[in-house]
Amino acid sequence: MKFRKLGTTDLDVSLICLGTMTWGTQNSEKDAFEQMDYSLNKGVNFFDTAEIYSVPPNSESYGRTETMIGNWFERRKNRNKVILATKVAGPGCDWIRGGGNNFNEKKIGEAIDGSLKRLKTDYIDLYQLHWPERSTNFFGRRDYSINDGEGDWYSFESILEALQKFIKSGKIRYIGMSNETPYGLSKYIELSKGKNLPRMMSVQNPYNLVNRTYEIGMSEISIREKCGLLVYYPLAAGALSGKYRNGKMPKNSRQALFKGWERHLNPLAMKAYDEYFKLAEQSGLTMVQLAQAFVNSRPFVTSNIIGATTMDQLKENIDSIKVDLSDEIMEKINLIHNNNPNPSP
């Protein structure tokens, strides 16, 4: 396994992070235990979850994944071997603490206590804001437009002040954010420096061969401020495995089971998948190896959050750290990208 520093902390996190959001819908607790056992044995010391998992989020699946991880910790007695990340939900889920905005001290405290109970631990290594309260670009939205009706949202400073209290109490060690923009990341870092408040150590955003928008405004901040990217959707919700090419819709795949990921199958994206499939074939790689090795190689990436519903998928994703892409392959990747930039944000 390869390791990188989490922000400015002394934590060395594995370049591959075990994603968990399918546990409780597509995967059973037995599956989850098998994935965690295998991943830890392969050197993966970084697990990522969220209070709203498993997905798709609803009142019935809420908290299931954290509960499975907690049961595993209790059974294996190995909490100290895992750097654990979870998240507090943003607004939009009316079954979570009454709906509305969640980033005040009271609601964050309730969220942390709920996660700690389900996870059967007394601390969380990395606590992340799952998505912003303000109206901005995330979950596939390309262009920003001012929403005059967005309502009030808690200030960046008040959020950091609330999180600081939970760091001091020992319930959380470090903080991060998810689905953020250059504006949000810059404001948080500026305030942490100027007001002696805790700094964000990571950003969890989507990034892959068909969505390189992180490179436009975020990657420079990540490198210069040591606030690296925790990549989600490195395979574009499974589409970069090639399994949806040529009109295929595999039974029990995410796209077949659930709504919400259709943007990954738009015509421009499908065209790009065909090009990357050809390149992988020419290079003696699988499409998954090509896609994951690309993500692993980026200097602004701290860790690549993989997700799998089968053990074969998990093994191939973890083994991607053994794949190095030549300069020639990178040139061909960039040519494909230049001809069809970011078709699936």
C-alpha cells in the first residue's frame, strides 16, 4: 500500500480508502465484514462513511452503514487500526433532525453523538460536512447561478467555532468538507488562519476521467494549502468499468436499481467511455485499472475512495496502486479529455 499525509496532520492515510455507501442496500453486513477484513489485510487503513449511508438515502437506510462498521469494530477489537471518516448531512433530508440546515452546534453535536453510538467508538478521526448549506454547485451541477431564495445558512466562522468545541472535547480529531467549491474552501482556510480556528484537512469531491473539473479551481488550493482531495466516484458511479457500454444495463447494478446517477450515462460521456476502453485495451489494462491509476497518480489527491459490491471489484480497485501510467498513456488520456472535456460532472 502507498500512503499520503492527511492535510497538515501527522496521519498517514492509505492512498486507497474503503468506501462504504452500498452497505445496507446492495451489500449485507456479512459482505461489509468481508470487505473490511480484506482491505485492512491489504494495508488499507482509511475507511469513509456518513450518517446518511447507505444509499440511496432515506429514513429506513439512515445509519445502517455506520452500524455495520461499529459491529465490526466490536467484533474485531481493532478500532485503533483504522483512520475513520464520517460526515454530517447538509440540508434537504427531512428525516434528519427535523430537516433544514444542520451546521449549528446543537445539530452537529447530535449528529456526532449519533455516529459515535452507531460506530461504537468514542472518537472520529475525520469529521466532514457532507454538502454545503448554501446554494452552490454540487451533485452534478455545472454552472453557478445566484439563488435569491436560498434562505439563511450558518456562517463559515460559526461552523468552525462549533467544530472546534467538539475537537476540544475529543469526540472528533480533524475536520474536512465534501462537495465544496473554491469559494468555500478558500473561506474556510482563510478563517482558520486569521481566527485561530481548526483548519479543513481534506475535501471530498468527485473526480475521474470524465470529470476533471476539480483541476480547474480546486487543485491549486489543495496543493498550496495542503488540503488534499479525497476522491469519490473515481469510476463515475461504475460507468468507467465499461459495464454500461453498448447499451448494457447489468442486473443489480446501481444504474439498474436506483435513480439519481443518470448523468453518468449521457451521450457525451458514453462516447468518452468508448475512447477510454480502446485506450485501456491498447495499453494492456482493464478500464478500471486505467481509471483508478489515473486518479491515484494525481499530486493533489490524498486518497482515492473506492466502492465495490463484489470482492472481485474490491480486489481490482485496491490492486490499482500497482499500476503506473507511462507518459505516452497520459498524453493519450489528455487528448481524449481535450476532445471531450468533463462530460459527466
